[in-house]
Amino acid sequence: MKVVIVICVLAAVCVGLCLYCASTTSAASPSILDFKMKDIDGKDVKLKKYKGNVLLVVNTASKCGYTPQYEGLQGTYEKYREKGFYVLGFPANNFGAQEPGTEKEIKEFCTSKYKVTFPMFAKISVKGEDQDPLYAYLTSKETDPEFAGDITWNFNKFLIDRKGKIVARFSSKQKPDSPEVIAAIEKYLAVK
């Protein structure tokens, strides 16, 4: 009888440990693909829809010195989208009030001036007390130890691999069609 009780207790402890390990492993390694965001038209988008693709996540603004990068973002998207590449644009008004418009105004500006067809999302905060959870994830030492740090200005770029892992970060000065950005995109597109 004692042997049966000991075996039952050990089995319960093992099951408990397995459940604990499984829950801490998945909680400790979230992915950008776990987030749900609003697109520029106000519809919910689960980012897991982009699983299996390489992503370039960019905080954008319409009245910035870097705004012409929309052209490079669109060109890079067009060049690589058939290979599984997406640009995800997140308008933000955190720097110099350079994105003051509504989503409707932002969408109109992007499509009329730069012919943007890559996915654009609702305006969010990428820095500060009201920072969106997605950008808290992208910039946190705990979730992004290699590329963490505050967003420094409009058009910071994060490269995400096909599994949802952050694999590179580029400053505002690094154009989306620059050799170093293109090389990184091509490197991760080659990984299936």
C-alpha cells in the first residue's frame, strides 16, 4: 500500500513539474506572432497570420525627414513579397508630432503619395508610458536581449524571421533598400 501511495505522489509531482515547465517555457518565449493589432481600417489582425513569412516592422510618420523611406519600403515589399516577405507599418506620433493625422488621413497620404500596398496598422505609441505592448515586446531586454532599446526616432526597423523571432534591427538612417537591410532580408528569406 505504501508503495502505491509513493508512486502516486511521485506521478503527481512529475505531472505538476511537466505542466509548470510547459507553461513557463511558452510564457518565457513569446513571439511577435502572439500579438493582435488593429489595421489602419480598424479591423483586428492576429499577427500569427504572417507566420512563415519574413517581416520588416517599421514605426512610420508622414511628416518626417525619413518619410521618403516609404518609397524604399514599398519597393522592397514589391520585390520580395512573392518570396514570403511583408513590411508592417505602424504609424506613431512619438517624435516631433510628425504623425498628427487620423488613420484615414495616414492611409490617404501613404496610398496617394507613395502608392503603399503593404499592411499598415492603426496609429500606436512606440515609446513612453503609453507604449503599445507590441513595441514593449520589441524593445524590452527580457523579450529581445540582442536588439533591445528604446525606439530612437521614426522609421526604426525590426527584421523578424519566419518563426517570429527578432533577428535584426536597423536605425532610421538605414534605408529599407540599403545593401545591409537587403542582405539581411535575403538571408532570412533563404531559410525555409
